[in-house]
Amino acid sequence: MILLCSSWLKTSIKLTIMKKIFLFTFAIILFASCGKQDKRYIQQSPEIETVKKLIENYNNKDYDVSIYVDSSKTHYNSKDKSMSPEQTIAYHKVNDAIYSSRNFVVDDPEYEMVVTDDGNTWVNCWLDWKGTLVGNNKEINIPIHLTYQFLDGKIVREVGYWDSTEIVLELQGINAANNTPKNNSNIVNIMYAAFAKGDIPSVLEKLDDNVIWNEAEGNSYADGNPYVGPDAVLNGVFKRIGGDYEYFHLDGIQLHEMANNQILANMRYKAKLKKNGAIIDAQAAHLWTLKDGKAIGFQQYVDTKQLDEALNK
């Protein structure tokens, strides 16, 4: 009897030890498996740092297409419409003119990197965005979800979703009131402020698609009159100014509200020619005609004799 009990006890102890070894081994396998799975969802990686840099660049208006591959596609609130990296930057620059200030709030953002079953690497981020509209000083706050697909450390696809309803409604209200003299003056002021910063795309954005632009008779740039549309103004006027002048400033601008949605601006041109260093200090005036928040007409008046003499020194 004692021998039977002893044999049973030894067998029981062996089974218990084997059970513990099995459970311990299973636990190690399970832990290793979980650890491997967790690596597919991480919150620190070079790709996440790239996205953070992209957000920082946006806030600083320091746009950089080198973060993207050339063939990258960007989709904002759309499955079908896509933009190239250059078009994405242009999109941001055009929208910048709508806001006196705008940025992503970086106090409490969320970032995660995900590796899919197919081995694709995506970085998701959830941020709050705020901006103040130029037209009415209304501050708007929007939660935004952005996601980026990476390949070899660069972005190959960007997708962004947000609810733009509040912005659209506010802009509609601004546009409805844009034909008042006060708002016409604001629009012209915005264009002059953008020109002073060298932000020509923002100036062009305020021109109607069929704007009629005339340089003063006798001005060498009048050879293309009338310039029709923003592209014609860009190539026939702004690019030539950039090529001819070391600097070109509009000084002492004064705006006068006129009838028929027109704004008269008087000023002085203060400029320096590149080819001969000639200095210009000329009296000038611009007559703007506006409709629906856009400039549909422009007529320049300037001391063309002084401009011509400076160009031909």
C-alpha cells in the first residue's frame, strides 16, 4: 500500500511539473507573438518624425516637396480627385490667402504607424486645426484626420478628411457681402499686402478668370494690352517686373471708394532697375473694378516718361 501511494505521488509530481513547463512554454510563445504583433502599431518611428516635420512646415508656411516621391498623390475629402506634390503646395498657398492666421494645434496630437498585412506602411495622425478668416475675423476650429503611406522613407500617398461645412458657410456669407465698397477695399488691400510680400499667387487668386488688365499707355508693359485672365497678367506683367527690377515697392497707398464697385488707389512706385541701377520714384494710380469678391478690371496710370527714361539710361 505504501509503495502504491509512493508511486502515485511521484507520477502526480511529474505531471504537475510537466504541466507547469507546458504552460510556461506557451506563455513565452504567446508573449513573443504579442510582442511581434505590437510592432505593427507603434508611436515612434522615422516615418512619424517625417509627418511631424510636414506639419511643422505647414505651420511655418515652409513647404517642401522633397518629403514626397514625384508620383505621390494627395486626396483631400475626395476619393477621385488627386493632386501632385506641387499641386498640393499650390493648394495650400492659395488657401493661405483666405486666412489671416492658420495652423495645426500641436498641444495634443496623436500619431501612430501601422504596417498592414500586405506590408504597407501608413502613418495616421489626428490633429486640431484653427484658422481666422480674413473676410470677417471669424476663428474656426476643425478636427482633421490625415494619413500617409510611406515607401523607402518618403510619402507616396496622402489622404485627409475633415468637415469643411463651417468654412464654406462663412465664405458664402463673406462673398455675399463682397460687393460693398468696404469689402472691395479689403480685397484690394489684401492684394497689395500679398504683392508687398512677393506672394504673387495670392494676388492672382483675387483676379477673376476673365479679368481685363491694362497697363498705362506709354508704359513698355502696355504692349500686351489688354491682358485677359490671371495667366496673362502673370506672364505679361509680374514676371517682367521680377526680371527687370531689383526691387519694386508700392509706397503710401491710399484707397478711395468709387461708384460702380470701383476702387481708386493712389501711390508712388519706388523701384530700382537691375540693368543700370536707375532709381524710380514715380507717381501712380490704379483703378480697380470688382465683382463677387474678385477683380474684373484694372487700369494703371503712371508717370510713364520717368519709367521710359530710367529703362533707357
